[in-house]
Amino acid sequence: MTRRQPPHQSLLASIPGASSTRRPQPAPVDQWDPPVSGEMDLQIVRDGTWYHEGDPINRLALAQLFASILRLDEDGRYYLVTPVERWAIQVDDKPFVATQLKAEGEGENQTLTFTTNLEDSVAADADHPIRVVLDPDTQEPSPYVLVRGNLEALIGRNVFYQLVELAVEREHNGTNCLGVWSHGSFFPIDGN
């Protein structure tokens, strides 16, 4: 894939609603299939910070705008997609980080709502599952929640500790495990 920089205003000009002062809603990126334009010098590091040409993007509104056109393709790469352009970007782990958790209710009636570093909110349910992957060497957990489409948020360490405090032991798929309830679904959080 060719590594070249887009013309400065090219990508922003082709984002529907980019000139609006309201927070952008996710664009219908799955309906667009432009050719790959190249690779943009944009990186999202594991803590959720977005970098352009090595400098952090400090304007939340700009990161939210880029996130509104973000897509994970079948090739495992993340792209910023508009009706006319598709730019590959680097994502160290996941593009979002869940930084806050609100728990309402108890037991099977509990609802867990996550807020990301880009101020997206998502309630865990069957369509937005929580999953935990254990590092095979260190056994360190990496917990995730599905935000939209196939885009996940890494659940921040402090939020994961909150999940652990809410965890209950239950048999799940034939084994006892620790997990949490949200919207009537049970999600194991101990890596089982």
C-alpha cells in the first residue's frame, strides 16, 4: 500500500456534515466502497489518544469527526472512509477506550453503560457484548466492549476494576466463572 499524505482539506471536505458544529453521528461507512487512497500518518495508541504526524489531536471534536468515519475492514485494517476516499490508519489495540461505567439495577436486571474517551455511550447487551482476552504469556486481561458495527473499546483498567466489583460467580457454558449481567445477558470477565 502506498504511503502518502492526503491533501490537507481533501478528507475533511468529503465527510458529510463535517462543517456542522454539532457532534457528528457515525456515517454509513459500510455502504461506501471507495478504493484505498493510501496510508495516512494517523495513529490511535492503546490509551485512546489519536496522533496525526506524531502530534496528539487535542481537539475532541476533531477526533470525534474522524471516529464518525472509522471502519474496520475484513483485512484487519482500520480506515477513515468517505464516499470518495479510504485512508488506512494505525490502531495499536482498539480505537476507543471505555473510561466510565454506570451500573443501574441488580442481578439479571442490571444495565451497564460505558462511556468512551470520545464521549460515545453504549449499554452492554447481546448486540454490544463484553469480552475479555487473556495474554497467553502474562495472563493479563484485555477487556473490550463492542461500541458499534465491529468497532470495540478497550475497557480502561479503573473501569475493569469496577466490573470486577460487580462480578458474580455463575455456571456459564459448563464451567463456573466470574462475570457481570447487563440487559439480561451474562458476560464472563475472567477470561473463560
